[in-house]
Amino acid sequence: MNPYLQASALACERDGRLLFEHLALSLGAGDMLQVSGPNGAGKTSLLRVLAGLMAPTAGHVRCTAKPLWVGHAAGIQERLSAEENLAWLCALHATAPGKVPATAPATEGRAAYRAAIWQALAEVGLRGFEDVPCHSLSAGQKRRVALARLYLPAPRLWVLDEPFTALDIQAVAQLEAHLAAHCEQGGAVVLTTHHLLGRRPPGFAELALGGATA
Amino acid sequence: MSWTWFHKWGSPKWFYALAGRLQPWLALAAALLLAVGVVWGLAFAPPDYQQGNSFRIIYIHVPAAMLAQSCYVLMALAGVVSLVWKMKVADIAIHCAAPVGASMTALALLTGAIWGKPTWGAWWVWDARLTSMLILLFLYAGVIALGNAIGNRDSAGKACAVLSIVGVVNIPIIKYSVQWWSTLHQGATFSLTEKPAMPAEMWLPLLFTVLGFYCLFGAVLLARMRLALLQREARSGWAQAAVRQALGGGLAP
Amino acid sequence: MSVLAELLKREVRLLCRRPGELLNPLVFFAIVVALFPLALGAQPQLLQAVAPGLVWVAALLAVLLSLEGLFRSDFEDGSLEQMVLSPQPLALLMLAKVLVHWLFSGLALVLLAPLLGVMLGLPLVCLPVLLASLLLGTPVLSLLGAIGAALTVGLKRGGLLLALLVLPLYIPVLILGSGALQAALQGLPSGGYLLWLASLAALALALAPLAIAAGLRISVAE
């Protein structure tokens, strides 16, 4: 089976400092890769290269489809409500939520679309916050809005930079379980985090950056 | 057709060595051509029947103005190479050429102003050529400022590449609109460069100085690029070896 | 395409929820125009003579000012990263974004201009030409300015640099736009200028989005 993402001989240099080189990795169904390392080791840079936001200094990244990317700044616009943000992100990435046959009337499609987004928001504990503008949400709640994308139709490969930031203990446990379940159902996840993952799927691996070149 | 010759240009090491071989020859050619052209033009060419001796400034003004425009085109070409083939050497070429082009533009403006005083009786006239030259100087200033403002060198190089391409698409539009504007607002004055039937003893020295300026530009650009390449590639083995060799091999690694 | 509809909805919502971003350039436009009679003196003949250039310079600066924040909030909250990674063509998305911005801020500027023109003593017969020239010229200003905004969005203080990059590129539009108005003021035909402005607009519509997309990709990669 084809891996979702394959990278070979990756090197990344920032402002004359070599972050990593000769890095090769491959992610297929069921794999979870935790990128670890001290601050400034190049974790975020590696994830941005894998997501396709940044060109590596050397080497290639091959993806079968564009991955889902949630970065430090998660793409949640403060002046829009949680629902509006999610509807926009879904339309942008051409992942329509809610399974509606193409022949269905537009109003029915709209309703299913809405229901799927509300369902995802309820999953991340934001029931009742659907139409609150995001600037009046807390940091943790904003992070939850971004993570609600993981409960909507999405590409198989997720690239998540510090997804646990600002989440409470319960939400962290829930997200860990969700990530593990995604991998067990044939998805793949790359993430950076400083905490020890409580739930690891069978395909778990860790990549330590910054040891050799620090 | 094999493209290896083209991709060789993208290798910093190869380019550094080639530039090192070319640069002395260009410098020598520049010195000879400029010496002949300047002495001939300033001392021996006949004075102009209308402008007297003040016309002699064209031996500096015209080459500077031509170079100022070619340099921007060169930057845009390098920009295309940088964006399409992702060659670092092309980024460096833009970065190194911009200040040289800007100083040539400034020189052309300055000599134009000096020539304007005896000819038009004013240091500055809003003549179409001078005005487009001034705008070209602003375009150079934009590329230089953008390159300095962006901290990350790779991003700075690519951003300057985009800006020089946008600029080069605009240059003809700017030029024609300024020409149109100036014909509408004032009568035609006699111009610095459009001279009917210049005698050979007047234009031959000009040819020498023009070629001399281009060789000088090539030599200066290559020298700047070699230095920038060494800085950019400071981590690599060949750059360290080159620096050690240049220092006379006296330093221990 | 549904994504374009969603983009339009999003941009309209964002602009309506911060109306200051739309109003400030308009107020700026009016203030700059008002400064000139105060600086030059209020002789009607003098003001009428300088009015074409003055209205155009003020409009140009107002458009430039309104563009500084065009991509800023999208850059800061990560929305731009999402747009760069989207399977949709980025140039098309950005063309739509700039056009929505123009519909709200540029068009308001065009509509305000005749009022200011009358205050400067432009005869009423010139107003259709003023409207037409601004209608054709301001989209070009928006598109060219968006290139500069895309290249400088990653910088902390990009405002002055944006002006430095973009103002030289604005010169042809300024010459043609104020030229059309001046011709109308002198009772000469101004159709030629307007046709040139229209072709510049077509050129900018076709090419600028590519440069905007390239600029944003570079800014996001930093």
C-alpha cells in the first residue's frame, strides 16, 4: 500500500543554522509520528516542510494528497463565529461535511452541512458556542474550534503542531483517544508535543530532533 | 538537448570557481576600454557644434543610463530563474546587482542634472527620460529595501525576485506613460542622447565607454556575488577551503 | 464554485464586522483633499487647475492606506496558511478577495470623489470622466497594492515599505487618470485615456493575482 507521505534526504536550514539533515521518513495507514526535541530544534520547521508550507533546503517530500494542517496559529478568524470558521475551512479544503447526494435540493444540503458542523462542535465541548464570535472565546476554546476540524471529513493525514496547547486535562485525554482511533482506522498523524502521550496506537514512533546538531 | 550545463549554474561551488576565473579578465577589459574611451571622448573627440564641450558628459551619462536599465532586466531574468528553477545563485545575483544598478541610476541622474544646467539652464527639468530614470531609482530602492527588511535570506531572495519581475513588466508601461505625459505638458526640447547623425569620432569613444561600463559591471557583480556566496555557504567545505586559500593557507582549520 | 461563494460570504462578514477599516480610508481621502485649499489658498481658479491631480493623488494614497491590512489578520491567525494549502488555485482566491475589498472600499472612494471634486470647483461636466477614470483606475491600484501587501505581510512594520514598493508602480495609473480629468477640464476628448486605463485594468486583472499568490506563498513560508 502506498504511504500517504514520503520524505527523503530532508535538510532544513534557518538563517544559516542547520536544523536537521539526511532525514527520511514515511507515513502510511496507522502510523503516528511524534516529533520531539528541545525548543528551537526545528520541530515546527519540519512539520511546515511536511505540510508543504515551506520548501526544504534539500530533499523531497511526496504526498498523495494535501494533509490537514493545524499550526500554532490555527486559522481561526476572531471576527467570525465558530460555525462560520468551520464552514469556511471546509469549503476551502473542499471537504464538504455531511453526506448528501448531489441531486438533493440545496436547502437539504445546507441543513446537513450545518448539522455536521454543529455535531463536530458538540464533540469538542462547544455546544452552545456555535454562533459566538471567536474573539470572546478563551484560548482553550479557540483551540477546540480548530480541533473540531478533526471531527469533520478530512484528509487521511493530519499534521498537527502542538495540538494540546491550552487544552484542559479532560480535553487532552479526549484528543489523544481521538488521534489514536484515527490511526487505528487507517489514518496517519504527525504531531509535536512536549507531553508524554497517554494513548499510543500500534504504529507509534518518535523522532527526536536537535540531539545531534545542537 | 542536455540541460546539465544549465543546472551547473545553480551550483554555488561551480559558480564561485567560474566567477573567479572570469572576474580578472572582465576587470582588465573594463580598465582598458574605459581608459581608451574616456581619454578619447573627453580630450580628443570634437566639440559639439551646438552644445560645445558640455556634451562630453554623454561618455559617462549614456553608459550609466544603459547599464541602469539592463541591470534591472538582468534582475528580472534572475528572478525568473530563481522562482522557476529555485537556484540560490540567482537570488544572490538579484541581491548583489540591485545596489550596483541603483548607483548607476543615480550616476545617470546626476550627470543628467549637471548636463542640464548649461543646456536647459536648470539642474532639474521634468523631461521624460530623466523622470523615468528617477522612477527606476525608486524601483531599485524598493527591491533593496524589501531585501533588507525580510530577515530570512531565502524568503528575501524570492520576494525580491517577485518584485523585480513585477517591476520589469511595469517598466515599459511607466516609460510610455511618462513619455506621453511629458509631450502633453511641454514642447519637445533637444535631448541628451537622440542626436541625428553623430560623427564617428564622437560615437566611437562612446562605444568604448559603454562596453567598458558593462565589463566593469560584470566584474563588480561577480566580486560581490563571490563574497555573498562565501557568506551564504559558510558552513560548506568548499567555502571554508576557499577562504583558507584566500588567506594564504596560514590559518589552521 | 461553492468555495468562491463561501469566500465572498466570509470577506463581506469580516469587512462588515470592522467597518472602521472601510471608513478610515474614506475619511483620509476627504482630509487630504481638504488640506490642499488650506495650504495653497482658496482661489477658485488655482484649485480648479490642480483639482485633477489632487483628487487622484489623494485617492491613490487612500487606496494604498486601505491595503496595508488586507492580508494582515489572515496572516496572523493562520488563515493564510490554510488558503495556501487549499486545493483551490490561490491566485483565484486572492483575486476574489481583492475584488471584494475593492467593492467595499474602492467603490465607496469612487462615489465620494465627485463630491470632493465639486468642492474643488470641478465643473459638473467633468464629473462623469472623474467617475469613469476612478472606476477603471482604482481596481488597478488595489491589485498592484495587493502585490506589495502580500510581499510585506510578514513584516512587523510593513506600512512604509509597502508605500515604497507600490507607489512607483502606481505612476502610469496616476498619469492616465489625472490626464483624463485634465483633458475633460480643458474640453478635450478623454476617451483615449480611459481606454488605456481599461487595458491596464485588464492587464492587472490577468497578471496581478499570480504575483499576489507568489508573494503570499513566500510570506507564509518564512
